[in-house]
Amino acid sequence: MKIKEKEFEDIVEELKELAKQLGATVRFEKGDFNGGYCLLKESKVIVINKMANTQKKAMILAAALKELGVEQIFLTPKIREIIEELS
């Protein structure tokens, strides 16, 4: 799948909304890390380096959502394909 840079912004927003539906909080922080999914005091948190480019943010979100488990929920075919390809 070929995705244009401009489309990644919309993808990140859709993935953030999906994370919210799954009960996870998405945080953008500065630091020397890539990011990913973790549990923080029993809360689901996806932390992403705010300095990463939009494509990298989408990749981190996709991998985190796959780890959270999206198999049993309805996703548009486009979003499901993105999660499979980017993670």
C-alpha cells in the first residue's frame, strides 16, 4: 500500500481514536525513545516521541494497537490493512 505523507496525519488521528475506544491513552512526550504500549498503574498507555515524524508515529500506534488486540473489533478494511502493514 502506498500512503502519501499528508495521509499519515489522518491515519494517526484515526488510530488515536481507535486507541481511545480500546481504553488506551495516547501521550506524545519528548525524550530519547521511540515509543510503544505499556501499562502504567493498571492504565493502558501508548507513549510516542513527539519529535518523531508522522509516519513513525503511525507505525508506533499501529504496533501498539496490534499488541492491544484489535482482532475482535470492527475496523474499516483500510485501517485493518494499515495496522497489519505498519506494525
